[in-house]
Amino acid sequence: MELEKLLYLQGVGAEFIDCVGNHVHIPAKDRQGILTTMLLEPSFYQQHQQTDLQQANQPALTAEALMQHCLSDQQIASRIEQLDVLPWLMPLHKFQWCHIDKPHVDIYLPDNYSFSFMVTISGDHIDTVTVNADLSDCVITGEYIVNNLRYCQYQLALDQSKFQNGYYQVKITFLNDPARTEILQGQLMIAPSMAYQGCFAQTATSSKQTWGLNAQLYAIRNESQWGIGDFGNLAELIDYAAQAGADFILLNPLHALDIGQPENPSPYSPTDRRRLNPLYIQIEAVYEYKALNGELLSQKWQQKKFVLNQANLINYEEVQSLKYAAFERLYQIFCSQHVKCETPRFKAYSYFIEQDKAALMQFVELEIKLASKYFTYDAGFYLYLQFVANEQLQACQLNAKQCGMSIGLIRDLAVGAVSHGAEISANADLFCANASIGAPPDPFAEHGQNWGLTPVDPVKLKQNDFSHFVQLIRSNMQSCGALRIDHVMGLLRLWWWPLEKVLGNGCYVYYPLDTLLAIICLESQRARCIVIGEDLGIVPPEIVSRLRDAGIFSNELFYFCRHYDGFKSPQDYKRQSLMMLANHDVCTLAAWWTGADLRLRRQLDLIETDEKLQHVITQRQQYKQQLIDLLIREHAFELPQQTASLEQLDFDKVLLAWISVAAKGNSQMFSVQLSDLVADKHAVNIPGTWKEFPNWQRRLPLSIKQMSQSPKVEQRLNAIKLARQSTK
């Protein structure tokens, strides 16, 4: 019974509904294994490994030995005491929150407490508020018996007119109580009930139908870049899309990646989600560039650029080597002309650092360590790169708004980070180093998915006042008009895999959804940033209405918008959603139509036999027919006479109709990938592969200039624009 209570207090789940509707009960061994990963100090493994080296006959770690190490009756009781009892003995918690429409402070005291107290609340944008009260002024909202004494959670209502959304300092002074002479302090977050709605908030039933393009920034191509798409190319794309009438550009995560392993370029496996990838810096747009007097235009530099630009796949190691050599020259100019003279640019750089100095220094110190294989730059160099990257991203969003885009850039927040990066290692107390996150087994991945990302511990997150989550959300809402949160179900639960395989096959761990949503809503309003939650996959029903009510947009994908007998009508798309024709984890429209994705999956052994391949090809033919049926029903396509098979159809005409029909759907936001706009067959990423396929490396077949000169691309853009206008 006590073990079950501790599992509950730690957020370890017991059951779930899988993707086909089955009720799955998680085995006790797997639940206890995850609990063990939470309570087992990482050094335990290291000590055991060292012992193994010293004693060849040392037995291997067993599940029983690991659990015995941290799940004894005494340890379970002590942990329950810490998590379940002690909070009731703390009159003022370090962090609490409420909604703006009902501001209040929670106080925990014995029910027979006879003294009065003074509550003082202060913040940047309000006059200090002082309230003298006793228990008769409060409402009881919870109770707990400790040693036969009843403790209550008392709610003291505050005057709503004196507060606005934000973070406040709370102090409680107990009056005339000789046993409570200390002044207690904590933080109160007052949050809105909804995230920022932006252009969708004009009326309660806003008819705004926005559209845009989703782009893998690294994949954008032009003749003058350094082998990889950059913020200069993004500025070019913004101008092009704005002229076509687009409202936004949805980007891949821009997070910092492992500088020591450039061959691992997945934007969803970052080292620090709070920092930007310097490879996106446009060198020619850096302020110091002009002081180089054409040095980077010499044949030596241009020849290297030319070679990198001829490739269809990005050579990240070579790109990093070349761009960082250029960054070094720019930094030298910065030091000689700005640091020494303390110019306004140096002061802007210093101000940037001071805004988040502690976390920035943690990042650059680890960057120096990770880069040691390639570079020997000092901390100032890496600080400079973050300063420049932020400067250029900010300029892109400003340009998007000046071009008339109603939203501008949409950034993407990855669900986690790798264990050896600054975000995890500098905040090790918040994360569980003994586990990684992913997804449970399903028909698409029989053994489940392990993403190799370290999970944040929900208990430690709360014990540390949610400060890391606040910082994470705040940093990713800068320089954009909207934020897409990858795997938004992680606000409620994440699937944990134990790193030590003897501890079982993993289970769901639950998070404080209401608090995390409140933080997102507050930061969204402060940053004037719309929020989109990527809710594809197993979506627990308890999160659906919460996201909707909080004004967070759902993320639909055309391939998955199906009934049992075909594709949904566009009128049935979720209203409060971003509809994407395709995304980075599924095949492009051209590959889907030709079946190229299926044949590739067979080559990669993701489809295990030729018989299975033939089965999915047959199924794909049915889906293609259902697509054509939809296009005909929506009066966007007519079958030519004497058409014997779908393969005889002109794909360009199918694609145009496909885009037009999806674009006229009910969703308030709609986007198309650049790769689909140019009818590319190549996938961005194939889940389940790593080195077997060049994920996150392929560049687009056309530059933005070539797109602007393509009649087919122009026709597709016009079709989107007309379809979105017709739905208003």
C-alpha cells in the first residue's frame, strides 16, 4: 500500500489507452523500475562500474538489487513523508499560482491556529499590497491529518483590481505568535486562463483564416550561402512568402546542437533548447563583416563555399569548420573595435549577456568542452555567437511583421535535450539521468520509440519552483509570433525508458499539467505569442479539452485526418488548429503518391518482407483512390476520360487540387512544406533510422529565386491564397 502511494506521489502511471483503443495495464515490475530510476542516484551506476573493473567476479546489477537499494520500507516511508506530509507543515510554499479572475494566496496552518497574520505582496508593476487577516477570513480548500492534528489549506482572497498577470513576491508575518517569528517568503504567479490569441482574438468567432509555409531552415538553398540555410535565407523567404500573402513561416527547432558531434544534426536532439544554433548566422549580415574589407570574398574562401554549395546533402562537419573559421575573424574584429573601446555595440552585447548570465555562462563553458575536438575558442567567442544569432533572428521577425505578416515566425520547441548538453548537465538536479523519453510500443513501432532525451523529473521541477520551465518557454517565445510545442502531451505525461534494461520496459510518468499550462498562458500573453500544441499520436482525452480551453491550437496532419472509409471533408477539420499537409516525420506528397516512401522503407528494412511491402502498396492504392474521391467531391478535380489507372493521372494536377482542397478547410491556420510546394520526393526525416538515411541533411532542389520563377509553384501559392480567402 505504501509503495503504491509513493508511485502515485512520484507520478508513475498505472494504465493508459493505446493508439488502437486498448486499455493497457502497466506491469508492476515496469512501474517499480521507473520509480527506481527516479530515486537511484546516477553515481550508483558509476560506482558499480568501477567495482566491476576492479573485481572481475562482481555480479551484474539486477532489478532486485537496484530496487532494494532505494525501495526499502524505511526509504519509502521517508520519501512519502517528504512529498506528502511536509508540505502541509510549511505555511507558505515557495511557489504557488492562481488565475487572474480569482487571485488568492494559499496558507497551510493547523485548524486551531488562533493568531492573525499579515500578507504582503509586491511586484514590478503594482503598489505593494498588504492584507491583515486570520483564519476566519479564509476558505478551506483542503485538509490533512498529521499526528492526529488537522492541517488545512486556507485560501485568502485578494482584491482583483490591484493585480495583473505576472510574478509576485509574497511575505507572511505572523502577529504576536512567539512560536512563529520568522518572516516567510515565496512566489505567487497570477496567470490568465488563456494563451495569447493574436489575430484570432478580434471577435469571439474570429473568421481569420491564416496560412503559411513550413520550412527546414538548414535546407533552404541559394548560390551565395555557406553550404547551409541561414537567417539571410530566412529573410529572403519572408519577403517571398509575404508577397504571396502568407501570414507565417513555421520553422524547425533552432536550438543549439552538439558542436562536438556535427554529424548528429537532428534539431529535435539539442544540447540546449534555450540557445540558438550559430550555424544559422548569415555571415555577410554580421555587423563586423564590412570591417574585414573583402577578406572572405577571396578565392580561398569562395572556393570552399562553392564546393559545399554544390552538394545536395549538407556536410555539417565541413560547414561547421568553414563557418566557425569565419566567425573567428568576425569575433577578432569585434574584440579589437568594440570590446576595447566599449562602443554601443559592445554595450548591447553586454546587456544581452546580463539578461541571462548564469545560464549563458553554463552553456558556453560546456560549449568549450564539447568543441575541444575542433576548436580552442574562449567563452567570449561563444557568447558573441549567441548575441549575433539572437540579433539576426530578431531582425527576421521584425521584417516579417513589417512585410505585413499577421503572425510572422513560428518557432518549434523540442520535447527534450540530450543528457550531455548544458541544459541537462547544468541543471542535473532537475532531470532523471537514469531514464530517457520516447513512446510505448504500437503497430508502427513494435518495440516502442526511444528518443535518447533525458526527462525532467516532475517532483524536482515543482521543488525548484518551475523556474527552468519558465526560462525554457520564455526563451523560445522570443523573436516569433507563435510557438509550436512538440509532443504537447508531455505537459501531462511522458513515456520513460529506464537506461538500465533490467528495470523493465518503461511506463508513463505524469506531470503537473495545470501549472505548466498556466505558465505557458502567462508567458504567451507577456510575449504576445500564439501557442500551437503538436498533439499527433496517442492523445490522452484528459488533455484535449484543457488545451482547447487554454486557447492552444491543435496540430492536424492531412494524412491522419481520416474516417474509416476515407479522408475527412475539409469542413470537418478542427477549427482551433494548424492543418499541415505534411510534416518532417512523414513522407512528402510526391513520395506518398508514387509510393517511393514505401519502397525506401523496404530498402531500409523498416518494412520487413516483400509480402508486407505488397500489402502496404495495395493499401496505399486504396488511400489514393479515397484522395481522388475527396477531390472530386469537393469539385477540385475531374477524372480525364479513358483513365484506366491512378498512375495515368497528372500528378501536378492532383497536387494542385490536393493543396486547394486542404487549404479551404475549417482550420484557422494552414501550412504547406516548402518541399511539397516544389513537389520534392525526398523525406526530411525517416523515424526509426539514424545513420541508415541522411536525416536532416537534404537541401531543397530549388532556391527561393528559382521558386519565384516557377509557374507551377506560383500556381500552387495562388491556389492556397484563394482557398483561404474563400473560407472567410
